Amino acid sequence: MIRVLLVDDDPLVRSALALMLGGQSDIEVVGEAPNGQDGVALVGELEPDVVLMDIRMPEMDGLEATQVLHQRPAPPAVVVLTTFDADDHVVRAVAAGADGFLLKDTPPGDIVHAIRTVAAGDAMLSPSATRSILARLRSSTSTDRSSVAADRLTVLTERELEVAVCVGRGLSNSEIASELYLSVPTVKSHVSRLLTKLDSTNRVQVAMVVHDAGLV
């Protein structure tokens, strides 16, 4: 069972999400919070697997709350769910440690799929968010940026680098396992080491390093 916490200052949005997710046999909404500060507190109390996080909220916004959560030893996966599709929001959410970024007008089935995806350890970005990230990468022509990224990758073993490139291509753990002839648990172990060695909080940040190094 995937335990989900809803963090949004709009009670109608929380109610709609709870109603939608309540019909899923493998998902349980364990709590709701009206702002990031209460959400962070409830994570410590309820230990959810996934947090659906709004961005603009009182007390503490979703980006700050996401950053605080990812400083914990075993943070939950965070999916930022917002009405704002600005490039800056996407990049800041990824930098804060978000594992997914979706718009609130995303079809219910896709939101459910995103929850299952990040709970399994993969990343999930809406098509528009992916375009924003790629646009940011393409707009940067700095050779220094490429050099820094390449240097960061030198700490990886050959197999870890192969996994990192697959992550950069947007492959899921199961797809990486199939392509590299590994078991899914082995892939998860490699991804975990990648996050540690590259000082990253999510797969998207790993993918950005790989892109910056010109390997994808």
C-alpha cells in the first residue's frame, strides 16, 4: 500500500484528490495539510511514501517544504502538483528535490500513475515540465558547466556511469534492468549510489548532470 500525504492550502483540491485516490486499491491517503509547515510536521508523524505538494501556500511554500523534507535521512518522494507552469518553478522544484512535477489539470489517471512511479523510485515530470528542463539545458552553452559535470561523473564506476546515462535518457528502473541485464533491486542500488556520489536528491538532478556532460 502506497501511503500518500496531501499538502495544499485549498480544501476543495485536497477533497478532490482524496476522493480520486480513495478509489485506488493500492493507495491510501493518510493525511492532509494546508501548508508546507504542517506538511513537514505530518511527514514525521505519519511517514508517508509520497507527498503531493502544492507550491504557493502560506506559512511555508511547497518548494521550501520539499527542500526541508529532502534533508531528512529517509525522505518521502515528493510530487509537486501546481497550477503554475513557469520554467522557474520547474527548475526550482527539481533543485529542491522534487521527484515529480505535474499540473493540477493533469488527468486523474496520470496523477495516479505518477504516484506509483515515484513510489517505485522513478521520476515523473509532465511533458511541459520536461520541455522546460530541456530548454534550460539547451540554452546553456557554457563549457565550464560541461567540464564541471564531466568531473562529477569521474567518481562513478563504469557500471554506475551506464546506469546514470540510462537515467539521463529517462528510463525507469525496470527499463534500465532490461537494457543492462540487471535485476531491478540491483538497479535501485546503483541509483542510490548515484544519488550519494553525485550529491543529488532525485533522479532528475542526476539526469541533468548527464545532460550537462554531453552524454545524452
